Amino acid sequence: MEKILSKVKNIHLVGVGGIGMSGLALLLKEKGLRVSGSDLKESANTKMLEEEGINIILGQRAQNLSSDVELVAYSSAIEGDNPEILEARNRRIPVLKRGELLGSLCEDKKSIAIAGSHGKTTTTSLMGHLLIGLGFEPTVFVGGLPLNYSRNAWWGKDYFVIETDESDGSFLYCKPWTSIITNIDYEHLDYHKTMENLTESFLKFASQTRENVFGWADQPQVKQILSAVGGISFGFGKDNQVRAEELSIEAGCSCFSFIVEDKFVMPVKVPLLGEHNILNTLGVLASLFYLGVDMERIASVLKEFKGTKRRFQFKKEVAGVMFVDDYAHHPTEIQAVLKAARYLNPKRVFAVFQPHRFSRVKSLYNEFSTCFGGADRIIVTDIYAASEEIIEGVSSEFLTEGIRKEYGDKVCYIPKDRLKEEILPDIKEGDIVLGLGAVDINIVMEEVIREFDKNRAKA
């Protein structure tokens, strides 16, 4: 694969507006390649790429492929009948999935690959941030925006830190030097079909790691994988090689003792909330410890980490109400975020949830119905279908009834176009208001914040 890239000067990316494809475009351009890309509509990412000097074409047509294009790559959202893909194949231009191209970029590099159902973006961002703070110059590819930086990907000189994607199995194109498995959960079974298949894919990923594999061994599936490949375990349990103890919250930071094989102990304070983020941090620190970096320098770099966009991101505080945005769209993620919000001791946790995909609501209906125990008020809005067809009988009202059976009248359904008007009177001083979801709930909640701020200014 690297040989193919060595002969290529001009690459076209189909579906370039997504977070992963836009990051790939940045890497390819910084590597010295001429990059063009197309997407159906303009977005913040396409505008950013244009500002970086990348030719962006809106709309997808066969004629978008210039005569000098030598390689085409596409995102997982692109169907096989896409006109640009068909044109490339007609012209015998090599066509690669995004994951294939990323795998080739980090081939034979000192790659540190982050995999898992949850926590990948925060873990990858933190790894990149710490390596830079320690004086390294890593290549970094993140599936989200690290708030310490203005972009989600850049080319470097030594390590190659990469967030992988298990949703379509494309993480198996990556054969990393070191890997971290954050967790394995009931997710993306539309592709993997069963948990057994999903776990087997993670085992294969771990098996093709050239050096150390780190994983959260408090989870049985990950523990089995580590046992199979001789990996290094981290977690809260006493039998882990690396563990966190003495957990506490201090001034919005998570604090714990970082312990390695009962021989090395270091106090850690990270500006991230929740046990899930302690585990994310633990995986990064474990891998850095075994890399042999100066751990005494970690503390000063760690405190400067700002997190990642849409991962428990504080948006604004108005009249005693704190507004937070989070990407959580899976029951496990929702539970973790609600638990983290409780650490801030609000009077109420007010959750506004936008479900993502009809298939996910159907397959995880019971889990969604029972994951909101940490919320005092629950608003469910319209399901974002993505590319899916509506599934008969699956709706936001259907999900709301399931949650109501568990939590009573503190839950209700409000259509997205009426959210701003209907939730504003319900928000009270002392609330933490959480916008939860993978798509555009953050945009709606920005409108809520502006209106709430305006109303309080008039009061």
C-alpha cells in the first residue's frame, strides 16, 4: 500500500466534509500531495479545508474527478453507486476506503492506535496533547476536535497517534506499533451482527499490534483479548497491572493515584469529569509509562488539557444554570455523562436527548429505557435518521414511553422545532442542562442558550 502512495501525487476524497475525511485531507496535504474533495453540502469542515488551500467541490458528479486524479478514497457514508466512485472505477483509478488509506499512512510508523466503542476521541486527543507537551512532534489524527488545537489532524515527525474506526471494520487496516482498547460495547452491530463477531474483530486488531496492547481489563471481553495477546491491563480492579485508586473530584477535575505494578505511584489531576474519563486517562498514562517517558513532567502538561469538542463541553453559565454539550448517543455513554454531571452537585440534571438512528433505538430499546437514572428531567426529541429508512413502530414517542415506564412523568417528548419554546420555562436556577446526541442537538441548544440568556437579561 505504501508503494501505491509513493507513486501518487493527486488524490480525490469523496465525502470530504465529515470529521474523519477532513482530517485525512489535512494529513495528505501536509504530506505534500495535491488533494481535492467533494461533499453534498457546505459545512464548517469544507470551509476550513478551502482555507487550507484544498479544492472543495459541492455536489457529487463524475466530472468532479479531474484528468490527473490518481487515487480516490471515500468515507463509510458513501454508497457504492456514487457517481464519482463509478467514474473512478471506469477509468481504472484505484479506489480505497478511508480506513485503508489511513492504514497505509501509518504503515511502518511508530503508530499509537486508539480503538474501542467509547472514549476514543478523548483518549486520542489526550495522547496527542501529552506527547506534544513532552517535546515530541507526533502526527495526530482525531475523530473530533481537540479544544487545545484548531484542527483535528496534523503531520509530525515521530509517533503517529490515530483514532481508529471499528464501525465498519476499517480499523483492521491499521497494524499499529502500540494500541489501546478503551472498551467493547453493543455498538455497530448493523455491521458486525453479533457481539462475538465484534469481539473477534478487536482480537484481530490486538493480534496485529506489533508491540504493546493496553486495555481496560475490568471488562471481561477486553480481559480475554489481553490474555490472548499478552497485553497490559489497566482499570480499577486490584489485579490490573496499571490501576487507579483513591478517586476524588476537586475543582472540576478528576483526581486519582496512578499505580503501576505496585511499584510506581503518582498522583494525577486531570481536568475531565467522570470515571469514564479516568479510564481514558489511565490508558494514555499506562502507554506513556511503558514508552519510558518522563512521568514527572506529565502533571504540568495534563492540567492544560481542555478536552474535546462535544465531550462534556461547558458552553455557558447563565443565571445559575450551566449548559453542557455532549456527543453521548449510546446508553453507556449517557449513563457516564449523567454520572459525571452529578459530581458538580447541581440541584437538577436536565437532559435533552436526540436519538441517533432508528436501528440503534430498536436494538438498544431496553438499554435506552433504563439509562437515564442520573437525570431529574428528561426531554426526548426527534430521532435523527442518518441514512436510514424509518422502521415501523420505532419513534421518539415509542422511546419516550419506554423511559416513562422506568422513570415516570419526569420524561416527555418534544419535537425538535418546538424545543426552544417548550423547555425554556422548565429550566431553573441550579440546573445543569445537558444537550445529548451525535448530530445537531448542539445547534438547537445554542438557540436555547441564546434565548435563555436574552430572557434573563430582560428580567
